[in-house]
Amino acid sequence: MNRDGRALSPILRSWEFAAAAALALATGVAVLLAYLLLDPPTGDLVDLGLYLAMAGGVAIAGCWAVVRWLERWSALGLLGQAILVALIGSATSITTILILAQLMFISSDHDLQVLLAVSAFSAIMAVFCTTWLTSSTLARLLAVARSIRELAAGNLDVQAAVAGADEVASLAEDVNMLAGRLSEARAERVALDDERRNLTASISHDLRTPLSTIQAMVDALDDGVVSDAAGMKRYFATIRRDVARLDRMIDDLFELAQMDAGALRLQRDRVALHEIVEDVVSAMRPRAEQAGLSLDLEIARETSVALLDGDRLERAVANLLRNALEHTPPGGRVSVSVAESGGQLSLKVADTGEGIDPAVLPNIWTRFYRAERSRSRPAAGSDGAGLGLAITKGIVEAHGGTVDVASEPELGTTFTVRIPVSR
């Protein structure tokens, strides 16, 4: 037996049990009513029970045969099947009346003829009511089917308008939910395509700029345009700076590719967040002094040793600090603070720089987005690729943390990182 057959067999066994229980219940109720209403002899009651059980068994067997025939061979629709079931029920009723007449529970031919006439009337009404109800249900099913065909044709705005609170209405709700999710997926795909195009354009621009500078410097050195030691040192410093920038951009792209592929694996070790921040601040202090900025570090108290990916967190902190230094004018201040409270490590990087327009604040986590109007680098040595904040967010979230930003134009910006302590 195939897998579908194995899945269906428990259902068939449950229906077999239900059929036996229904037959026993119907026979018992009929015999009990006959005893209470007619008070016949015991032998007649036994005969009645046997005949009714036999008639019910034949009806159930016929119903089973019809169901299997409908499953395998019949091309009848739901309406035809419902009518057929109504006819089977009516035939069972007429057969039962004939059995009662045979057992002399019906006193005369006149009574038998009246009962047969009433049974015929009941059969016609049963077929009509069954047709009416089934037609209504079938119309609702057809409405759901039309919606599904619309979905298959690509119309994701379709909605199956089906009234009621039964299974058909539930099916319509599921179809509408499917349409909504497919529409969301299509919108995400369009956004992803746009992002991919922007990614290609941004990569081309951001890689071309330092490469062009390096090419020009190398050509100038090769042609002997610069021969003095000071000039050559300046050219080599520029080349070294742009090579380092290219290296950071390539590392950023590789990091983003890992995040997109779900392949970012943290190499956790027992480290303290304040030690990571201290190292980054020490490395950035000469750059701050060169830009005429004050760089302060405040550690409320030493943070607990936790399982963190020190290298990646160092990169995230460096991205936030580099971003603050680049957007703070000379004479400004950048403050870094580290604390631990309620089982969470917190890091704040605040600056007194230009701030961020509230209209563009939600976009700063978007890759290759720049809040400044120009695409030129705001300071020498800046990455300028618009990847740092996206990578920082990904690293922090990989640790189960969050990163928030608050900013006021002309007053400054504060980034807050919170990471749960994982020991």
C-alpha cells in the first residue's frame, strides 16, 4: 500500500467503528420505542431488531460501495453526490417500512400505502433540501477555487469573499492569508532586486574611487613625476591608505555575504566588553587628536566576563566610533561609556556632531546608505561605503542584542548597544 493508503487506513477504520456504533444505536432506539409505544410480544421485538439490523447493514454496505465507486470512477460533482446520498437515505427509509409491514407492525394495506406516500414525499423534500444546501456550499467553494486560480495566474491582490464561519470560510481565510504572504514576498523580492542593483552600482563606485587614486599615484611614480623623498612618501601614504580602505570594504562585503547566507558563526570566548572597548578607544585616540576632537571613555564598573566574539564586537565598536569621529567637526567631543545592568551589557557612543535628520534616521541601517548629501568622503581615510552600520547591527543581533540610535540635528547622535550576558 502506498503512503496515501497508509494515511487513509486509520480514517477508514474510524468510519467502520462509527458505522457499527450507529447501526447498534439506531437498532436499539427503534426496538426501545417499539416496546414503549406498541408493547409487542418479545418474539416480534427480536424479529424487528434482527430485520432492522439486516436492513441497516445492507444500507451501510451500499453506502460504502457507493463511496468507493465515487472515489475511483464517478465523475459526479459534489451536488450529484449529495443527491445520491439523499436517495440512499430515502431508500433505507422505504425499505424499513416494508420490513415493518412484513412483520405485521402495520395493521393494514391502507396504512402501508399512506406510509409509502409520506416516504416518497419525504424523499423528494430531502433531495430538494440537500440540493439547496449543497448548491450554497458548492458556490462558496467555487468562489475559493476562482481565487486560487487568480493566485496561480499572478493576481496576488485577490480576496476570497466567502461568508460564514464553517470550514469553507476557514479555507477562504487561509487563501486570503496565502495571498497576503505571497504579496509580501513579491514586495520583498522587488525590494531585494532594487537593493541588488544599488549594491552593484555602489560597489562599482566605491571600489573605482580608491583604485583610480592608486592607479594615478602608481603611474605618477612610474613616470618620475615625483622624485623627491617627501613627495614619494606622501604618495606612498596615500596608496597605503586607499589599499587599507579597499581591504576594509572587501572584508565588509564578505561579512555581509555571510550574514545574508546565514553563515555568520560567532567564535565566542570568555572576554569582557570593557576590555574590547578600551582597546578600540586606544587605537582611535590618535585619529581623534589629529582631527581636533576629544575622545572620552567612561566605564561605570568593569563588566562581567561573558561568552562573546571579541574580534567581531571589536569591529562593531570600531565602526560606531569611526562613524562618530567622521561626523563630528573639529573641537567637538565623542564620549564612549560601558556599563552592565540587569544581565545586560551596554555600550553608548555619543558625539556632538552634525546629527541626523529624523526623516532619514530609519535608513541609516540600510546598506550603502549615506546620510550626507554628497558621495564624497567626509574625512581622509573614511571608508565611505555605507556598510559599517549595517555590519554593526548584524554583529550585535547575532549576539542576541539590539542597537538603537537617537539623534538631533546640529546637536549630535548617540548609538546604544545592548547585549545579554551569555556565560
